[in-house]
Amino acid sequence: MSTTHHPVAVIGAGLSGLPLARVLHVNGIESAVFELDADRHARAQGRMLDIHEDSGQAALHAAELHERFRARVHPGGEALRVLDKHAHVLLEETDDGEGGRPEIDRGDLRDLLLDSLPEGTVRWDSKVTGARPLGSGRHEVTLADGTTFTTDLLVGADGAWSRIRPLLSDAVPAYTGISFVELNLLDADTRHPQYAELIGGGMFFALGDDRGFLAHRGTDGNLHVYAALRAAEDWLSTIDFTDTDAAKAALSDHFTDWAPGLRNLIADADGELIPRLIHALPVGHRWERVPGVTLLGDAAHLMSPFAGEGANLALIDGADLGQALAAHPGNTEAALSAYEATLFERSEKSARESAQSLETVFNDRAPQPLVDMFTSFAAR
């Protein structure tokens, strides 16, 4: 039986793989995207994203989707509040609509990208379990159902624990020292008006003593909150998250001296609590050129979320690679070399900023260093 062949195979239908497929489509190049999810609705897509002019928005221009993106942004999403552990407001900025980082729901952005692709571009329910080189830049990819396909260009856009990365690099993500517990307060205006007022319409930080609450309001009217703290890597494993009341109590023990209005974000949360360890690849992660394969997004440069760059880098990675391939027809290696030169320089800068921002957010002087940072931005 013959093996299916795809000239360009993209592993992962996220915010790096989809822009690549879209930019290739705009330039008349076909690709196949393989995604482990059963369909586009298999998982909630999470938080709000601020899309930067020089990266994420530039990618959307390249994908010819910028106008459609602007129609979906969240009014008021660029507002900012920074509080201390006693709920004193130290910094507040409103969204006047003139900022360069409009907010959009991650799910809305993903839908925009998916809807822009020809039917059948994304192969759902296609979990990659391995890949191997065949020589001359070709690779064979194996799926969980046992089928295989070959490709001339294999692109790993499959996230932090990429199955494609080992073809290029021995690097693995390391724990950053920060643990998150995700909480949700549903239908906030009706059911939790005090927290809707507390958090506001945009980005929210309440910080102190190497811990805090990071939150935002979703376009669905729900409040999405992350209780965060410096902790040992095994700390979350000591909590039984199948027992929500017990998990709330264990988490609350780390905020006993915080203002009740903040601490009760935990007690009043709706539904289950979701633990998340924050990992990152080494700052400056790069690899030697390997024929016929490259990486995008978190697969290439996973970093902590504290510089707000992850989604933006994913978008611009995908667009840049698509444009490089279009600019070098018939010369994939020249395209990959050009793409990776830009990728390595840009991602190293952002990863360093992310690591520095982590220290700005979580320290014994917080939230003052964060207030100082945002104030310096406003003064530029």
C-alpha cells in the first residue's frame, strides 16, 4: 500500500501552524495541518490575548486577515489595574481605544484563522507519535492510528512538548519555579458583581510576597483568574484537585494575610480548579540547520507568559515562514535558513525579556517593580 505524501506538513493547528497555512494559501502553496484534537470544539481555547503591532498584527496583515481581526477585538481590553496584597490600587489605566495592543479572545482568533483555510486543510484527530528522517530532507511521520505519511517539509508547530523538536534539538522545557492554579468566575456581572468591579475590563494584577492573582475579563462575561506563586515543582502534585473544596482550602492557605476581597476569589470560584506548571525552554534556544524540518511557536521558544509575547511570536513565526517559502520557490533550504535567522534573534530577545519580567512580577517588593515598569512604558 502506498504512503500518502504531503509537500508541506504542519504538525499542530494552533496560533503558529494556522498562520503558516494561511500565508501559504494566500501565496498559492498547499499545506496539510495535522491536529490531535478531535475537532475545533474539542477544547476551550483559554484566555484573552493582546496582539502587538510589530508581531501578531504584522502576521495578520501578511495573512490578509487584519481587517477581520479588528472587527473581533475586545473593546476595553487594554485597560490595566495593579493592586497590592491589601487590595490597594497602585496603578490604573483605561482603554481609550488608541493603544497598539488590542485584545482578542484566543478562541475567536483561532476561529478566524481556521475559517480562512480551504476545507480539509486541517486533519483533525491526527495525533503524531513520531517522525524520522528519510534522507534528502524528506521525513516520515507516524500517527497514533498507525498510519504514516511522508513530507518534503516537516514543520513542528506542536507546542511545548513537541514531537518534532527532537529531530533538531535535545532541549526540553524546564520548570520556571512558578505554579498557576486557574480559576473561573462565571457570568460575573450577574453572579459576581464585586469581582467584576474589582478586576475591571482588562488586565489585572494583585501581587505581593512572590505570589499573586493575575486575571482578565473574557468576552463571554466570565472572569478568568490565575492564582500564582513561587513553589517547588512537586507542590501542585500534593493537592487533590479532584476534591475542589480541599483544593481551594490548600490554595487559600498561601493567601491567609491577603485582603478578603482577593482571597475570596478562590473561595467563590465556579467549577474545578486547574493546576498549571509554568515551563520554559532555555533563553537563546537554537539548532543547526537540518534539511527539511523546522519549528514554530512554543515548539521553538517556549517561554513564561510574563512578557506577553508567546502568542505574538507564534503568529509572526508562522507568517514569516510562509513568506520565506513563497520568496524562495523551489529552494526550501534557503527559505528555512532565512526564516531561522530571524526566528533565533527575535525569540532570544523575547525569552530574555520574559525571564526578566517573571522576576519583576514575583519578588519580595511586588507589585512596585511592575508598577515602575508600566510607568516607564507610559513615559516613552
